[in-house]
Amino acid sequence: MDLSLPTLAAPVSPAEPQNSSVTVRYEWNDGMAEDNVTVDLSHVDGPPWLNSSFSPSTVEFDLGNQASGVETRIVNVTLDVASDATAYTEAEATYRAEAEASGTLPAAEIEESLAFESGFAGQLVAALPEGNVTAWGGLRQEVPIDLENTANGPIEVDVRVDRIPADARGTPPDAIVLGHEPGNESTTATMEIRVPWSLSVEGPVELALDAAHETEGTELDDRRLAFTLDGRSAVPVPGPGPWITLLAAAFALAVRARSR
């Protein structure tokens, strides 16, 4: 009896069960079955984050009262990886085929192992804790960005500015690495915005956030954030004109005092 398991070229990702065909081959010689031979199929060993099963889990071979021969059946095996499996972990799953005795044919048992790798899945969660409108209150503004990694592996996050008012300049944070272990999966990054002296800035800002596995480079779905700079509710920043006037007045007073 043979159990021909598939070769899995691609990783098995969480929440994406993978189905493959398995060939069960039963060969007999110099024996006669009293009835059909039943073979039970089962998953007997593997990592705790793997759930695997056959469909159907039992197959029958009709030997047709022949003393020898070969029969095959095709079944389906499913591998389902849990969300807590660390991405790109190499593992093995062991399967068993057990044939009952029938007539002069003895019982038979065989085990085979299937090598596979856990895949990468999840997403980057991003939010603006201060809301979608940022009141402008000076030449320099810091905008916090909350980031959380819900994937099953460490990720690197790059933030870029896709849109900003013409008179403003946005500086995104440097690349951020987020782990996937509790306590290391979230952080708050800061984007800096600057405007020229004495300029009230209003308009939309759009950010694009690209996330990928830190070492393998596998990309997650992009995230986008948008907010508005609202100069109308900001504290006005004086331009250079008033300062020049004050300096000139102070200079004139100093000259007048010295001439007395």
C-alpha cells in the first residue's frame, strides 16, 4: 500500500486552507479478499497550529475476487494554518493509511510525511489619534500616527506623503519595524509638517503606508490616511513685518537717548 502526498511549492497562509490531491494505492498478491478492503486515512502528527484532514477519510477497494492486482483512489487533503503560526516556519505533517484485513489479505499500515511552510498574512492597522483635522498653530506641527501589526510576522512600514498643500512641507517618519509578539506589535510614529514664516496653510494631506515582511519582503495591503490642515482655527504666527517695525523703533529710541 502506498500513500502519495503532494509537494507544496508555496507556503500555506493562515485563513487560506490549501487543498491538494493524494493518491492511495493498494496492491495485493497471492491473496483473496472476502469483501471490499477498507482503508482509513488520518492526520497523526504535526505542529499545534496545523489542522489537517482527508476528504473522504475512508476509501474502499473492490478487489473483484482476484488473487492479485493494483487499485488506486484519489482523495483530498486540506491543510489549515492557524493565525498564530509564525510566518515562514518550516514544518512537517504526518499522515497514516490503515487497511483492514480481509480474507487471506493481512492488515496493512503506512505513514508518510509532508513538508510545508507557514505563510504570511494579516494587515497593518493605522489611525490618526487626533482626528482628521489638524489645527495649525505654528511653523512646525507634529502629527501622531498610531500603527499596529496584526500579521503573523515582523513588518517594516514606510510612510510617504502623497498630497500636501503647496506651501507646506511634510517629513514622514523613518522606516518603522513592528514585531508580532504581544507588547512589540504597536507604536506611535510622528510626521512633521513645516510651513513658511507667517503663512496660514489650509488643505488636505494624504499619506500612503506600505508594509512588508521585514526579511522576506512579502507585501501586505497598503493603507492610506488623510487629514486636513486647518489654518483658520490656528493661532496666527506674526510675519517679519511687525518685528522689523519694533526693531526700527527700538533703534530710534536708542539713538535719541544717546544724543541727549
